[in-house]
Amino acid sequence: MKVLYVHGSSKIDGIINAMRKLRVCFEVYGRRLTDVFLNEKEMEELVIYSKSHDITHIMSIHLIDTLAFAAKKAGIDYIALIWDAPYNKVLTRMGKMENCWYSTFDRIDADRFQACGVPHVLYQPLAVDYEAMQEWNRNLYQETARKYDHEICFVGRLYENNFYDEYCTNLPPMLQDYFLDIFEKASFHWDGVNRIRGTVSNELVSYIREVTPGFEMINPFDISDAMYFENGYVIRKIANIERVCVLNMLAERYPVTFYTTSKTAERDLCNVNIMSPVCSAMDLHRVYQNSKISLNISLKGIEGGTPQRVLDILGAAGFVMTNYCPETAEIFEEDKEIVMFRTPEELAEKVDYYLTHDAEREKIARNGYEKVMRCYTYERKIKELLDWVEGEEA
């Protein structure tokens, strides 16, 4: 096996470090491919490069069209590590090609891919860079007492760019009421139950197209228009509702800091310290390490998997408070390695408790850190992934 690793829009050095430590035979392609669509000139160059360098597998973060077709034309396999959910791009004719192999962190997505005829899918939790975590945490536990910059911190977006806010003024009143009912029933329930699936029909999407001036929805995937609408539009508005309300609720009682690119944060949030987005992985690590409580509020599209944000917080030896997720409950021990909430009321109660119980909070943070460093590193993930690919190919 000889792997050609190609950086896309996400540049994750931990994967390269892991392959180097595992002594995988690999090369890093000299250019980043940030265009997700097919670039035929780049594809031909990749085919020539792969053949001249005896490449057997191309690897990247997410499914990149140019890489998938280049691998197929070169007669080799393509491995894509999926970081998002739901990741519908796999459900295309290209995504279902026999030479494409996928690692996804959401078991529900993995099952969905397999049910739709995707030939090679592996469920794997996400991971952290072991060497970087060790370096950045080197002096953490030599200090007599940890010093914190933030009481409560959240790093993320408000998803203010969503269908409902963009087009709601043009919807008939009956349709506005229908969506408001969906938002009310599906928001603020973090119990592992999908309350969005089935709320939209293909007929409703067709009706929205007819009555909403300027609204265009192009569904390129092998899924229904209803599912595409739920995944691409409804869940974003619910994320907006949940994140705005949770941050405002907590800011009524405690200092809350929010690192974001969202342009409506100052308008939508009250008494929240709004900061510019974090620029580097090391800076993000420091933010999580220096916050008493780091929040995770998952996008509803992530039905089962544990988001990268949770792993990053734990890898920084930070204390994470996250909405309940079935797979997170499987891989981390609740209230010993991680703290979860199922309702806003439970979140508020646990914030009250852990901000005033430093020793318990810091013990949980250390337990979570040790679990991540023991079980969820890129080295372990890449070894499992490549062993699976080689085993299936044999």
C-alpha cells in the first residue's frame, strides 16, 4: 500500500503525523484541492502522478470529486474520511463507485449509506492529534491550580443563514404556522429521538417552490426532496433557535464567551461576550483549556455521532458539557469523563453545580482527557481504517 494524501479545505496535520508514526508508505500531494467539484485538468495530473509514483490509494478529508474520479481512472482506490453529518454527497452515483471507501463518525449515517448501496463504509469515532495534545498540555498538570479565562465558552456558529429566516416573510401564514410548530416540537429535546424526520413531504417541498418567490432547491443526491429539505434547511433553523436561546439563558446568570463568525451575534445575543473566530488549532486548544465549561450544542443533523468539538475540548483537558447523544454515551462514561444534558433545565442545573465544584469538574476533565488520549487518536483511527481497507481488498 502506498497512499497519496491530498489536503482539501480542511488541513489536518494529525493524519499525516499518524501515518508517519505508523510507518505507512505515503506522500503528500503538493497542492490543496479546495474545489469540491470536478476539475478535469487536475484530475488528469493526479492520474499521471499516481501512476508515476506507484500510488495505490488516494486519501482526503471529505469526498472530493476530482480525487474520486482520478482514482477510478488510475485504477486505484479512494479513501474519504467524513467529518460532517448528514453527509449526503456520498449518496450520488459518484459516491457509490466501487473504488470509494468511507470512514464516518455517525453510525446512523453509516447505516444509511449501506442501506442505499454504498459498498464500503466504516463507522469510526473522530479523533485528536496525540502528539499535538501532549505538547500543548505539557505543563498543565504541573501547575498548583488551573487558571481560567472564561467561565462558560462556546465556539461555533448561529446558523443565521437558513431557509426560514430568508423566506419566512414570503410564506403563506398557514405554512409559517406549520414550520413554527415543527421548530417548537423538535427544539430543546436532546434525548436521541429524531423529531424532524418525516415532518416534510415531497408534496410540501413542491408547494413551497410554487408559493415562495426566489426559492430554488436543487437536490443532487440520491435522497428524497423531503429528506434534503429537512437536512439542509429545517435543522439549520433549529440549530439557530437552540444556540441563541441557550447562550442567552446562560448569560443571564454567568459570564458567557462566544467565538464565532456569525454576523448576527450582536443582534441576537444579550450580555454575551462575542469574540472573533479562533484562527489556529493551538489557539482553539488554549480557549478550551482555559474555560471552566466548554459547551457543545450539536447540529440536529448529527443523529448519533460525537462531533469534533467534543473531542477537541477533551483533548485540551477541558471540561465539556454537551447535549446527550447515544454514541457519545457509549464511548464516554457520563458524569465521570463527560457531562451531558437532555433539556435546557438540566443544562442550567449542571452549569450551576459544576461552576461551584471545581475539584469534581477538573477530575472529570482529566478523566475525559485520558480516555481520548488512550482510545481516540489519529494513530488508532488511521491504523483501524487502513487495516479495514486492506482486509476487505484481500
